[in-house]
Amino acid sequence: MRAARGSGAVSGTRGSGAVSGGVLSERPSWRRLWSDRVATGVMFATVLIALLPVLLIFYYIFREGLAVTNWEFLTQAPPFSYRREGGGYVNGLIGTLMMVGMATAVSVPLGILAAVYLVEYGGRNLLASLIRFFSDVMTGVPSVFVGLFVYTAFVVPFGFGALMGAVALSIIMLPIVVRSTEEMLKLVPQEIKNASYALGAAKWQTVLRIVLPSALPGITTGVLLAVARAAGETAPLILTAFGSITITTALIGEPISALPLAIFDGARTPFAAGQARAWAGALELLAIVLVFTLLARVAASRSSISR
Amino acid sequence: MIHGVRGDEISAGGGIGGGSVRSPADPRDERPPSLSALARRRGFGRALDRLFGWTAAVSGTLVLLILAYMVLTTTNTALPVFTSEGISFVTGTEWLPSRGVYGILPFIYGTLVTSIIAVVIAVPISLGVSLYLTELAPSWIKGPIAYAVDLLAAVPSVVYGLWGVFVLLPLFLQPAAEALSSVFGFLPIFKAPATGLSYFGAGVVLAIMIIPIISALAREVFRAVPDDDRLAAYALGATRWEMIWEAVIPRSRPGLVGATMLGLGRALGETIAVALLVGSRPTISASIVQPGYSMAAVIANQFPEADATGIRALVGVGVVLFAITIVINMAARLFVWRLVAER
């Protein structure tokens, strides 16, 4: 180690209180001291660099978004031209709520059951290891690829629609729910499962009434984060929901909008009115996503089991 | 304590068939059920137990089936384009859907270049932030900073795209690209004419998007370094930076490689922000301050107007993108898993 062949001095007071006072009075060479100071400065600078975009994003989204957000924006569909002012993204909001809602209803029970299998039944066997590994892999699959898959498998025969968007979002959510739920189920102590068995409960009863309730806050955190992720997804919806400027609640056979799709359109238009709506839409979407993220934090902090 | 679990929720007799909970009002009523009652219930209970186990197993297997089905369907759809274009699908530099020429090398190139720029920018910043948070920061400021950086992960990519185009482009990307090319213009990678809507512009926004991913993992990795190692370095007379460099970093290397690769995987597949910022020109340019294209971006941008063959070609682009990200992600997982196994 470089430190060892320095001057052999021990300054000892730095950082750790373990060797306080300093046994030897000789200090490290100025070169070593300065490299320490420079490194500290660089680390501090990286924090400032990383915080800068956070401030800039939130400042501009709020400034530009609040200027356009009003009751009309929250309750009206956009006008037929990007040039015209007024109107809003209520069609996108309806689409987002429908598709994320359906995707959640499918992926959450499936994901939780899969996690139960991994922890309570599979353990370390081959199938469980494969599921674990490929769920991890699936969380890294580009969401646009999921969109292409749903397009080829479902949109080609059945047409664009809310249901297709929901299928894509549920495929994106499933591995997130599986892996986060599994992590929480693993934390449930064996003792309380044994206590349940000792009282004569069957395995399914133990899982449904002891294991899942104990892990509920943690599972909720994972689910809410998955919902937040799905609500912000754009690319897969281009290929499945397609987007629309009219209000629709049809499940199938009719293109439907979503907040991210409407924002994407607004961001690409050269007209100020369309761009202004995109900012307000971004504020609306960010608000939805942040609410779910914050709820996830609250749920996590209420969790009584932890590592 | 575990909440949500009360003793009286588990009925003594097994409570099979709806899991009835007996009232604990009179403890003298709590007799164990007779053996014959247990035997009668056991057949039904066992079936129910097996059914539950099977349902869970099927749900788990579904993950594998979906993944396999995704690969098969998309590959099958793209197969005509793969066979008609042959190897020139991935080596061809011409993308002319109107003439039926599909060479996707410009997109592969753009995806790799933008992602590498993102990683080159994001890794030092993320490591600096994580080291600051684990080694330097006073405890009162750790929470707020970690929270603020994590907030970046919650912002949807379309919001990054919107903000990137209307705020970051005039504020930073355009001037920075021009400055880079006027100072380092003699290098091919910064050759003029420079524009913010370029590999560089997309790379910077991607970097902002993957900083929270890399820094969250790096924080975990640094935290896992035993304090004994830190104290040992201090005891040998190391300054704080020497302690970090000699004790913390070497221990963390595999985990940091894994974190970087997960960030890279995310950058490779990112679609909307890149589609808005990369400049959308299907050419290969050595200069990173000139416009290009990426695989995910071309799918999102050209899908609405593509004809039947064009869509097959775009699906083919998706299959190649999937293959690249899968390799990166599997490698990253293996790194991270090895680290966990070592602990």
C-alpha cells in the first residue's frame, strides 16, 4: 500500500476517532495532504453537478407547467391543431389510468404468486434459479422491445387499443414486482412461519395469512414503484396504444392516448401552444409518478421487518 | 414486531375451508379438534395446498414463458428481413425504407456511442456522489442528498426528453457542443459543424438518467466494505483519500463494474429522450457533436409511418437491440451475483 511507504507517520486524527490524539507528531507530506484535499473537493463538486439537473428539471417543469395548468387543462381533450391554445390532456389521463390500472391488476397478483413460489416452494432448485435470473434479465429488457413484441403478437391480429398498452405495461411491471416481493418475503422470519405451522395451519394459510401480511408494507413499496415506472413509460405505448387526440374508453379496436404519448407529441411539435400543453402534461405526469414514489417511501418506512 | 399478525388469526384446528377464526371469548371452548375431524379435512386441505403451490409455480414459470415467447415472436416477425438482407442487415450503412434497403449499422453505432458517452460522464459523477455520501458527508446531509439524487430516477424519460429539448439544449448542450468543436475541432470526434442535437446531446441526457442507478448501487457496494479495512488503512497513516483509494475502491471493484454495466444496459435501451435529442439522421459520423440515430429511437420515430416490410425491419432492429442489452445485463448480473455470493 502506498500509505505504508509514506514517511511512516501516523496523523491518525482524520476521519476515524479510533486513533485520536496522534501518536506521532510528524504529518503526511504536503503532496499527500493536497491530493487528499483535491480529492475531497472533487467529490464535493460531483455532488453539486449531480444536484444541478434535479433543480433545473423541477424548476422548469413547475414554472412552465403551472403557467398552463388550469381546470380546462385537467378536464378537456386537446384541440385538433397543435397551433391552437386551450384544451388539455384529459384523454391522456384517462388512457394512463386505464392502462396502468389494468396492468397493475394483472401483474401484481401474478408477480406476488411468482415471488411466493420462489421463496416458499422453489428455494434453490433449478426452476426457481432460472425464474430469478430471467426476471432480473427481464427488468433490463428495453421497454421498446416489449412494445414491439405486443405489437407483433396482439396488435397485428386485434388492432391498437388500451388492452394492448396494458399488456405491454404489465410485462414491464411483472419482473419488478416479482423481484421486489421476493426480497421482502425472504425477510419474513422463519419463526413465525413455524409458529403458524405449529398451530396446524396449512402452507397456503400460512402464506396468505402470515407471510404476506407481514411483508405487506414492503410489497406495497415494490408495487408502487412498479406503478410509477409503468405510468411514465412512453415507448411501448407508441407501438400498442398508438395515441389519439379524442377521448375514448374503449378497451380494444381504437387507438387511445396516454399522458406520456401526449407529451411526446407536444415535445415534437414546432408550435408554441402544443409545447405549452406538453409542459403542463409533464407536470401532471410528474405529479402522478412522484405521488406513487412518495407513497412507496411511506410504505417502506412503515415496514416493520427490515434487513 | 411484525404487525398484521395476531395470534387469534390462526385457528387452532387448521381452520381449513375459508380459514375460519374462532372467537377466543371463552378459552375453555378451545379444544383441539378430534382426530377424525382432522382426517376428514385433510384430503380437501391437501388438495387445496397442492393447488396453491401449483398456482404459484405456474405464475413463476410464466415469467420464463413470456420471455421465451417475446424472443420467438419478434424473431419470427423479423425473419423475412433477416433472410433477405442477410449479414448486411447489421453491417449495412444505408437505411432507405422507401427503396427497401435496410442496413442498421448507423443505429447500432449511435446506440453504442450515446451509451458510452453517458457512461463516461455518469460513472465518475456517480462514484464521487456515492463516495461523498458513504465516506465524507455529515449524517444530517446524507438523507437529503441521497433523496434528491434518487428523485432523478423517478422522472419519466419523456419528461427528460421534453426538458432536454427546450431547456438543456439552448442552456448547455448547444453552447457546449460548439465550444468542444471550436477548442478540440482538430480531433475527428469533435469535428464541426457542431450541434446540440447530437450523440453528445443525447449522451449527456442519458448520463443524467443513469446517475441515480449507478450511484444507488455504488452506495450499496461502498457500504459493504468492512469498517475494519478503513480503520486498518488509517492505522497505517493513510489520509482519507488514500484510505478510499487503497481500501474502499479495490474491495468494491466487481460491484462497481456491475453497477456500471446496469447503467449501460439502461442507456442502451432508452428510447424517448434519445429520440428527441440525437438529431435523427441515419448516418455514421465520427464526430460526437453531429447528429446521428439510435436503435430504440428509430423504432419509436419511424414506427407510425412504416409500411409492412418497414415494420418487420424495425422489429429486426428491436431483436438486435434486445440481444445486445441481454448480453450486457447478463454479464452485469453475473458480476453482481458473484459479489453477493462472496459475502
